[in-house]
Amino acid sequence: MSSFTETGLVKKLLDLNSSQQSIQTLSLWLIHHRKHHSIIVKTWLKELAKAPAAKKLTFMYLANDVIQNSKKKGPEFGREFEHVLLKAFRYIAQSSPEPKTINSLNRILNIWGERGVYEEPKIKEYSAALNEGETARVEPVNGSEKKRKPETVLSDVLTESNKKARPTVGITVEKKAKSEVVEVNGKVETHITLSPHQPDGDPPEPEELIKVILELENSASSDAVVRERIANLKPEVSELAAINKLEDKEAAIKLATDVNDAIKILNDYNARLATEMEDRKKLTTMLRDFQREQQELLLQAENRLEEYQKKLTKIKEVQKEVRNHMNNLPDLTSLPDVTGGLAPLPSAGDLFNVHH
């Protein structure tokens, strides 16, 4: 995973666009670096304040995605954003936002209220700052209410392009499923659904990957002791013909005990094997996601290397020109020695005195 720097974060925020892929990619990167949540949120607010009015909505989409998707790993982002969101909504309100931007942000507040992301008094405070005393605008619920799909996040907060919102009193909770075809900055896009929990395809941290791999070293299939016990089970426990050979009750009881022991060993081992299968499937998915992320980071590193190699080439060119310029400058050591001082300049009398 690429290292975190504030400069790198600023560049990523400047490169952020309104597409779902751009928002989700940066969201996952921020969540991965959640230990820097304080500087991340502080930088986010600073860049939001400087961003064009049209891009401020994208910054809020990013914050919403990070807040909701980071819950599984910890509450750091939720708490940190809570301290700056009031300022963020005020910055947006002061930037003369378009009505559809206000509608989209009110939709975010509706979702936060419905899911208990923040307490109702806090959401009302955010709403007041955003709407500056106006009635919050939200999309009306037409017809019967539908139960919200639990996995929707980003698509829930985007404005549906072919509908207009009507004013309602206060912040109301919508139960309506949203279309994923949306209009962002005048461009119609299709946004995929994001999950309120950790999204599928979220690349694992190296520590998590190492832990799963180490645990699989002690998996059922590598347990030679149990496999040997199973191999050494008496043949009679799996042969029906052995029953016909029983001569007395004592022998029958002993066979029944052996069969029960064999069943217990096999049941336990089969359960362990089933768990191992699931763990290996999980590891396969983790490795796939980790490899995908590493490929993306490799591409970023290659692009960065190319960028800085070009800069290095330019700097070397400047260095060469400086050296050439230095070589063309006069050698001060070859000038006459003037340590004893220069001869005095002639006086005015010397210049104009005519000698006869």
C-alpha cells in the first residue's frame, strides 16, 4: 500500500472527479490510511473550502462514502468529520450552490438520519447551516413506501436526473429506492451501488493477509496426526459385512463403540475441512483484491517514476547550462593583482592645468 503524505492527499483531492470510480477509489485509500484520520479530515475541509462550487458536492459524496464505509473498521472518521461538517455545509451555502446541489446534500442528511449516522440534533444543525434558514428540500415519496435496500450508499445520495424535489417541512426520512442513473454536473452517469459496510473488493491490509496465511498453515489438511488416526481406523467400522461376523453381544458393543468413535473423528475432521475450504476461498478473494490493488499502485508508481525522471532530466539540463555559463565567466584569478590598491585618479587641476 502506498505511503501516506499530506502532499499526496492534496493531489488526490485535486484529481478527484464526480465519477463513482474516482470517489470509491479515493474513499478506499483514505479508509486504508485511517490512522491519519485527523490530518485527512483537516485537509479535506481546507481543500473543500478552496474547491469550485461545482466540486464541493463531490467532496461531500467522498465524505459520505468514507463515513459510512469506514464503520466496519472503526468510528474514527465518523467522529472526526462530525467536528468539521458544520463548517463544510456553511462553506457550501456561502458558495451560491445550485438548487440541485442543495437537494443532493439534503438527501445525504436524510440518509444519515435514517441510518443513525449522526444524532438528529446534529443533523438539524447541519441542515440549518446548509439551507441558511430555508426549508430543507428532499425528494417526495411517490406512492407506497418501499423498504430501502441495505446495501445502497453512494447511489442514495445522488439526485435522480428526471425528477424535481418539492419542499417539505424539516428533514424527512425516505424509504424509497433510488435510481442509479444520475446527473452530475450536467452529465448523465450510471453509478454502481456501494455498501454501508466494507465494500466487496476492498483490498486487505498486509497484516490481515499475513494472519490468514499463517492460520492456514495449521489447517485441517495439514494435520498429519488426525489423518493418520483416520487411516488407522479398523476396517470393520466401514464394512457392513463385519456385522455378520459378530458372535456375541460384547463384540457388538465393542464394534458400536469403535463406529461411534470413528464417526466423531470424521465429523470433526470434515467440519474442519469445510471451514478450511471457506478460509481458502476467502484467502483467494483477498489475494485477488490485494493483487489488483498492487497492480494499481504499480501503475501509479510507474507514472510517478516517469514524471520524476522527466523532472530529473530537466534539472540536469539546467545543471549543464549552469556549468557552461560558469565556464564562460572570466577567471578572476587571472586578473591583475590590485591588492596594493589602484593608482589615484588625477585631480581636476591635473586635468585642466596646462604646462608651459
